[in-house]
Amino acid sequence: MVLRKVIRVRKRVITPPATIGDMDVALVDQARELLEGELVFFPPIECDASLGIGDTGSMECHFVPFVPGRRPTDEDKHPGLGSSDNAILITNDGLHNRAVLLFEVSGSRRPTSAYATATIDGRPLPGWERRRVELADSERQRLELLPQRDLAGIELGLATGLLRKMRVEIRLDDDNGSVATDETWLDVCDARSFGSLYKRMLDELLPLDTARQARKAGRDDPGVAYHPWYPVLKIGSDKAYLYNSALIADIVGKEHHLTDPAWLLRVGVYLELITCIAIFTAVRDDVGDLLRPDERAALEDGTYTDIRDRIDVAAWQHVWQMRGIVFPSFGSPRTGPVSALNLLRKREVTLQFLHVHHEDLKHAIELAGPNASNSQETWQRVFRDAERAVLRQASDAFPEIAFLPTAAREIVLWQRFGIGGQKGIYPTACSQYRSSMNAVAEWARTNRLMDYAGTECIPPETSLLEAHLKGDRRRLELLQRQDGLGPSMTAPEPVDAAEPTTEEIERLLASVAIFKMLSPEDVHSLALTARPLFLGPTQRLLIQGQEGTSLFLVGIGEVEVRLRKDDDTDWLVEKLGPGEVIGEMALLTGEKRAATVRSVDETVVYEIGREAYKAVVAAHPEWLDELAAIMRSRLERRRERISELEATPETESLLERIRSSFFASG
């Protein structure tokens, strides 16, 4: 008989600080639990060791969660900064398309076998009923799914909702019969069908209605490009193509241009379903059913209950009634087979279409779920893709322009201030779209579905067209590069940003006060794990109230620290430039982020994860005094800037809080 002691680790929710002033409030107990877990010792249990009862050995596993802005591939170069995928796309590129889940195995007992099960609607995927997983000799493990192979027999069309959920479970066994399990969920979508419903309207609905209108007017069929709905559908389809390409780049290619591509995937799919099903219903009496029999059955059998509850057929019937082509009449100028007034009709229809479409967008956001961490950056990317689509498709969407004199053509396209109250097509389309997108974002923020810093979600400085009209070539190329694209707005080609060298990062680290105490070897070690992030105008990298597991070093450019007040307005606290460290308080004390930090213009920052820095600090506890002094100075400087908002008394020394956080459990 032996005595054994059982240790239970319990986690608890950490309350975020209300303001920057709260960063020096005593939260030692919370920080200790966040870092090391709260150790609760039970009285010794007397048992028979041969039976394994009361054995101190433990075995745990858990999936590494998805973290906005991080990818599974980050783990290769920057240990501790990787995260699992949260979405799977079916594409035509089966060779390189892999969904990667990271999971961790820990405990005093090692597993003898590991199995994974993947299911959709409770049914295992073929080959994934109980797939054996080979474990590597490391704490973090990889589990890969090949979409073209593993999802080959799964229906992902309109009849099943376009977007489905996959559950993946990992199970570890050992010789004692102990089991450790965890599960995670992924969005699954066939990217090849994205935008297919918009295309159905272009290919089937508009040609049928154009021919019908021409017969009724006693005219020859002018072609679908003259239909008043054509511009918004043509441009909208191209916009969907562009951000579908962005989704593929980030989900399949593991790039970093969309912080959370799965959220955009959900919003895009739900928006397409809500809008197109409403339109198909609105026009059914005029042109017949655009849904296939199995799709109609799915719509009526409950598959689309959430969608049907949100469609506004009457609003779309109103827009449909505005579709009349303006054919030439006596005394009116012609632009090819139609009247020049058809351009105004297209403009009127486009604006009304976007108004109803963006009401649908609110419902799509509700279905997609709240997103406080990256909705602003996603919204800006969608807006710029809309700008690109307008510039790419305008000549096809408005063939009437080709019949105008050259000077008039430029006015119709580019006139910024307007003639007779009418602005050009490009400024009108983009300014109206930006205004509408900002209105939706404001509504979503009010309803706690989105969040953004500043007074507008999409400020003018994030617009390609604004940069172009101002002749600001540098900003134009910066915005293109921010989205992973070359300098051309009309023919955007993917480009790879140059990675900084380890030597460049080392020089920057060595020049910063908080790192000057480190030896060259320690600086080199940190530089190897530092993850570079390239930011464009107004991109956020820290968000007030969220967890913080890394710090950031500003390498190029400038960032601004913004504090969210109780009335939901942002207050600019200060700006920080190259060499400044941000986020170290949350990293070292376990507190949540006390402010939002975003880039001002072109910015490069380096992320250093908790594990990398914790190892260095733990090896040199004598540095804590200097660390505390440096951060106290920065904290006092910041407090002076926000003194008119709130002053918080110091209840515990910063040094003691850091010491407690890093050496909580010895």
C-alpha cells in the first residue's frame, strides 16, 4: 500500500481591466491561475498501486484553438504562435489543399495510441471512423485532412445549405485504459460553388427578362449588358470572385491577409443565400422557378429555416419592378440600342439594389456570429474588393459609355464633384458603397456583432479609389500590398512580401530598452521566434479586453493606442514609433489587453510569444527589477495622458506582480 497525492488544475475566467489605469491593480491571483493553473491539494489517498487507483500519472490532450491572425504553418517558424485551421474549402487544387489541426499532448503518462474521428451531421467521414494518428516526439502534434480526398462523397451544394459544420475528435489511450479526448469544429464549404447563385441570375434570369422586355417594346434584343440589373450583378459577381480568391489564399494557402477568413466565409455564404433565395422567390411568378427541384425541396423541408425567416420578398419585388430598360424614343439621345437615360436607370437600380442587399447583410452577420477581433479589417478588405470589381467591370457593365464622345466618357466615369448633381460612376459607386458598409458596421457594433476602432469602420484612407483620385501612388501600392496583391487595381496579381532577416530583427531587439539586458545569445533566440506582421492603415493588432499571450515590437511605422470609454467612443491615448514595445503588460502579468492598438499607416511589427519570452525571464530572474522599472515608467507616462479620464491608485508594486506571474508555483 502506498500514499499518493492527486493534483487538480482548475482554470477560471480572468476579468479584463476597465482602462489602461487598471493595468497596475493587483491581479496576482488571476495571473497565477492563467499562467500555471491553480493547484488544489487533496488529502493523501491510501490505495493499491498495482491497481492504478489513485495514480499520480495523468494524460491530457487538447486542440490548439484558432487564433485570429495566426495559421498552422506559423508553428514551424515560430513555436507557440501557431493555431489550428477553423475552415476547410474544396478547391480545384487538391495537391496543396490541406486543413491542419494542431493538438497538444501533456501529462506524466504518454499515450500508446491515438485516434481521430471526423463527422458531419453525426456521420463519420469515409476513412475517419477511427483513424489512427501517428504521434511525434513533441508536445504539439499535427492532424491533417485532405479536402479533395476526405470530403469527396459529401454533398456541399445548395440542397444542403452550401456551408456545413465538421466535428473532429481526438482520443488518446494508454496501457492503463486511461483516455484523454478533445474536440473542435470547422466550417466546410465548396469554394467552387461560391457566387454560383449570382451567376445563375446573370446567365438565366437577365437574358430571359431582357428578351421579354425587347419583345414588349417591339425592339431587337439589345443584349443582357443593357439590363438595369446587369451592372450590380456583374460587379457583385466579380467582387465575390475576388474575396473568394482571398479566402482560398488564407485558408488553403495559409497566408495572413484576412485575420479570420472563416467569418468572411460565413457572412458571404449567408448573404448569397438570403439575397438570392429572396430574389428567386420575388421573380418566380414572372420568369418561373430558378431553383432546381432538389433545391426547392430543401427550401421547403426546413434546411433553410433560418434563411427563410430573414428574407424580404416584398423589398426585392420593389427592386424588380424598377428593372425597365429605357429604349430610345423621339428626341432622346441614343447610346447604342438604348437611350442615354438607361445609364441613369442603371444607377437608380444599383443604389436601390445595394440598399436592400445590405439589409440582407445585417441578417447574414447575425447568422455568422459576433466578431470583435477582425471584423473591421475584413470589412475594409471586402470594400476594396468592391472597388477593384467596379474598376475591372465598369466597361462591360456600362456598354452605353462606349457610344459617348471621349471627353464625355471620362466625365461619366471619373467626374468627382459632379455635373448637374451627378457624380461619375466610379466615385458614386465607391462612395455609396463605403457609406452603406459603414452604416451596416455601425448597426452591427451597436448590436455587439462587430467592432472597430475610430469613428468609421472604413475610413477614406483605406480606399483605393481615394488614393487614386488624389494621385497617391505610394498609398495605392500599400493598400494593394496589404491585401497580398501587386500594384494594379484592375489586374491584381498575388505577390509575396519580403521577409526580414534574423539579423535585422536582432538589431532592432538589441536597441530596445526592455531587451538591452539580454545577452547576444538570448537576443538571437528571441529573433528566431519573432513573427513579422505587415500592417496597412488602421489595422488593429491588439484589442481592448481580449486575452494577451504575446508582445509586439514596432519595427517600421507608427501605431496609435486607443482607449474605449464607457460610452463606446475611442480616445487616442498616444502614438508609438519604431523600437517601442506594446502588449508586454498582458504578456507578463496575465491581464487582458487594456487598450486597442492599431497602425497609423504602413507598419511592420514583430510578435514575440509568451513561451519564448517566459523562458528567457525564468532563466534570469534578476532582470525583473529592471523590467519593472521600464514598464513603470511607460505606465506612468500613459497615465498622465489619460488622467482626465480616470486615475487608479497603485495597490501593489509592478515588480511583485510580474514575479508572482512567472514564479507562481515554483
